[in-house]
Amino acid sequence: MGVGVSLSGLASAVANEGGIGVVSSAGLGLLYKQDPGDYLKNCIWGLKEELHKAREKTKGIIGVNVMVALSNFADMVRTAITEKADVIFSGAGLPLDLPSFLTPDSKTLLVPIVSSARAAKIICDKWQANYAYLPDAIVVEGPKAGGHLGFKKEQIEDENHSLEHLIPEVVAIASQYNNKKFIPVIAAGGISSGEDIRRFMELGATGVQMGSIFVPTDECDASPVFKQVYIDSSQKDMMIIQSPVGMPGRAFNGEFIRSVNSGNEKPKGCPYHCIKTCDYTKSPYCIIKALYNAAKGNMDKGYAFAGANAYLSEKISSVKEVINNLKEEFEIAQKKVIINNF
């Protein structure tokens, strides 16, 4: 959902419906060019602007996603806290020092994103030992998520690494700290229906994180061309790619990916160094430019990250319609369980 897909428009619409709307901090320096040539400074300005815009549109809960892998991770975290974001979600690496950025008067909640119970345990113990702080929630992102995945390629289809397997494990870890703090566990990755929500809550999750289902909405900040990819694609278009940042990722296949595979997209330089682990001299293409181009509708020069069930989208809807539909599906699933238990 990064680089222009989930910004103030989508985040505020989700917040207005009672969810937590999330602004992605990735690539904001490409979207905001107040100071030409100073990408890092523009990222800070862009995040401030997006949070201000979101606050003008909603009184609901607004979060910020800040990937650990970002070269300007610290800048984005400090800005989110200074601007009083309600929540920071942080994954794509272990955010072991995230509590160090809190100020005495800050009220921003800190939620790490993990892909294993081991990672959850490491974060909880490090935060507790170093900062006397425990996560305000933990997002568990399984291998059916869109974008970069915290799994090796061979683990993606391995049942032992499925979200259904991971949720009870992380819930068990979180429960070890109940005498100090209740840590809600949030399921994420490939969740696309109210029945899915009910199923993961049965496994112990307190809530869910959903991304792809909100791309084909009126309020999504990406180009209509980008949204239409979700509508027009089928399951056979879903694929796992190897990202320049060294991680596998799930995306829709397209002309740009085929061009990459043919060796035609070699970057000539790196004006941003947006990801710590990315070496442009060894990269087949510049990922931030590809994601920016796609979000702007130039699909010949980019591609759409998407969750495993993103191809199920059939039309452009409003965020309100999507959430109401999820609520209805959830209620139907609940009633089925009650009936079956009689």
C-alpha cells in the first residue's frame, strides 16, 4: 500500500467508518517536491502534509506505516510522533529501537509487524528490557500478504508458515505478558471477507489488517488505472517476484515485470537510496520508481503489489460499502457458527 496507494484519502475514509486508517510513509519524497533534490526533507514534509490532510477529513484513528528497511526510518518515526499520529505500524525488519523515539508527552501507540512468533518474542523482550515498554498490539502478517513478504520463497506455500498456524503461536507469546499488559494480536495477509475475519478471531486474533480490498475504492489514493488492474486481473496473474531489496514479494504480473525479466530495466543511478538493503549496482530496477509509476497509472513502468486474494475484486466501491459488506459477511458467518453449535 506504499508509495502513493494509501495516503490521507483512503486512511481518513477508513477511519470515518470506525477502522484504523493508515498512511504509508514510503516514497513520500517523490509525491512531495517542496525542496527539489532533497528527497529526505521532502519525505518529512510529505508525511506532515498527509497527516494534516487526514485530520481535516476525520476525527477517527489515523496510523502511519514506517518500514524498518527505510533509510529514513528514524525521520519518519519522529515525524509521526511529533505530528501526533495515533499509531505507528512498523515491519520489514525488527523495530527493536522503536520505543526510543517516544517523548514524555507522546501518546502514539507502537505496533510492530512480525511474521513469526520468534520475532514477536524478541521484540517484546527487547522493548521490555531496554525501554520498560511492551507493544500496544502486534500485527502478524502471513505469506498471503501483498508486497514484500517476511518469508523465504520456499516458506510461502508451507502450511507451517500459514497465517492460520502463526496466529495461535503469536497469541501464546503475547499472553505471556498479560500480567503487565494485554497485547492484542492482529491478523494480516490474504484476508478478504467477513468470514475470514471471524475465522481468525476464532483463532485468537483481536482484529485484522486489510489492504488489497481497499485498493479498488473511490477513496484510494492511487490512480484509477492502478485500481483497474485489481478489477481486470485473475488468479493466474498473481505471482511471487524477487524484489531488489532482497525479499520475495507478491504482485500482479504485467508488462514491466516481463521487461525486468528480460533484463531491460537496469537503473542508471540511485538518487534516493530509499531502502537500506538496496544496492542499485546489483538491482534489476529501481523499486521506488516502479511503485511510484504504477500508483500514478504508468503500468508500463511499474507494477501493482497485491495480496493473494486481490484478484477477487469485481468493481470500484466506496470504503463505506466495503466495510458494510464485511460486517454483513461477518454476521452471517457468526450466525452459521451458532446454528451449527445447536
